[in-house]
Amino acid sequence: IGNSLLYDMGEYRILRAGIDDIMHIHDMAEIVFRHTYKDILSPEQMEYMMDWMYSPENLQKQLEDGHVYHIAFRDNVACGYVSVQPDGINEEGRLRYHLQKIYVLPSEQGHGLGRTLFECAVKYIRSDAKGKPAALELNVNRNNPSIEFYRHLGLKILRQGDFQIGNGFYMNDYIMGADL
């Protein structure tokens, strides 16, 4: 499972995901993405986004396009994931990385795993940037309570937008970020 161990926290191990791990991500998303957005998205938008982001074919394409996934395991069971993608250079000349996804199964929430996955993403970004100034950004639905989680981690709201994603659906997000 995975390519390289990043963290061994006793209860949790976090590994970099490869093509063989796509179904771990897909299966977790079936639980955690639906749980997170059940009161925010319409059933139609939920299904559209599940296919758009989490079908095995689209997960494979994401990996091929430079998304780097890390998966947390507890007792060899996948229980959370984070995805980061290089995203050019921001207005201040910093290498920009987009935190595409960070989710923890509901049964594992409240134990520090979300913070650990975030730290994993930061560790990856700093390693990939090789000492150059970097910035992390992520989109957060404006109705998602996780905004406070990200504020607690030191991210700030940089801007907001309504992003068309196809089939007449929009993501109504804050873009949060921090310099690393």
C-alpha cells in the first residue's frame, strides 16, 4: 500500500498513494465526501461531483496530472486522505500549491488526523519547493464548517468565487491560503 511512509504516529501511518491506491481514495470519498456535503449540495450536484472528482478513471487522471495523494491508515484501514497539486506561481512570485482535498472519515474525526494530514501536505510542499518561497491555497465551500478548522491552522480567506464546474453546477467557495 502506498509508495513511501511519511508519518508513523503510532495509531496512524500516512503513505504517499499510487495508482494501486485509487480504490482506497474512492471508497473513502463515498463515505466522507457524501457526509461532508449532504446538507450543502443537492443530490444531483453530489452525484456529478462524485463522478467528476472520485471515479477511479478521474482519480487516475489526477495522479497522472500531478496531484500527489497521501493516505492515512489505522490498523491497515484507510481513514483519511490529502491531495496537493503544484499550481504555478502566485502574484508575489511564490510557488503556488493547491490543496485539492483533505478529508477524514467521520469515525476518525476529532483525533488530530486532519491536522496531521495538513502537516503532511505542508511537509510535501516544502520538500517539493526545495527551499523556494511557496504558498498553499485551497477552495472551501462557503457553507462548510471546516472554514474554522483551516483558520485554526493559520489559513486566511484570500478571496471568494463562484466557479462553474459543468452541468450547470457551481462551487461557491472561499479561497483560503497561507505562505509557507
